[in-house]
Amino acid sequence: MGFVHLLKLCVGAESVEDLAGWQEQNAANWPRGCAIHVTRMWPKREGEILAGGSLYWVIKGAILCRQRLVGLERVERGDGISRCALVLDREIVRTEAAARRPFQGWRYLAPAEAPQDLARGRPADDLLPPELAQALAEIGLR
């Protein structure tokens, strides 16, 4: 059995730094070394996700980073709706920018379609303004 990734919009974040900052602010509420993102639907391909998948974050119209998925947990908030907590490794790995149109919820992402990680010494797919990087990604030049 192979693995598959998830793709999700990072609503409210303007940058990877915003995502990292929000996760840092909430770290005391989560298991040590993990971040949690709660979503309504439970993935049907749970085994494939947990076999090596990551959550790829779409920020301002482009995939910019990912976090390794380490677990799924059921969450009840007293409203009768069962939700899924995506348990993530706290390390945020920056990726090459890859344009994505808005969508609701999350989507599966095949490993062959996932953008490459940036080299560790390269903290951002930088030197280009985000709007230009997104435009280049949309036409397949980035």
C-alpha cells in the first residue's frame, strides 16, 4: 500500500510565518511535539494518509509548506457533531510554490503531484513577491 497526502486551505494566514506563529500560540493546548488541525470530515483513506502522508497548506492561492501527518483523532465538542483532528508534526517544511484555486474542506494529493520541499538552508521560496511566485506557478514556470 502506498501513501497519499492531504491538501487544505490555510484560512486566515497571510504567510508561512503566520501559520507558524498561530501554531506556536496554541502549542500549550496540544500534545508535545504536535500541532492539531480540526476538520469536519474523517478521511476515508486513513491508512494511506498515515503511511507517510503530509498535510500540504495552501496559503494565499499557492501550496507553500507541509507538515507530516502523524495521527487522526476523533473530536467531540458537545454539539453532537463528530470531527477529525489532524495530528501534525510541529515541523513546517517549506515547499516550492504551486498554485491552487480555492476549494472547501480538504482534498487528497497524490505524491507525484506534490511540490518538492525546499532545501533546508533555503527558508523560503523567496526573492520573488508572493503574487509573482503565484502567477509563475499558475502558468507552470515555477
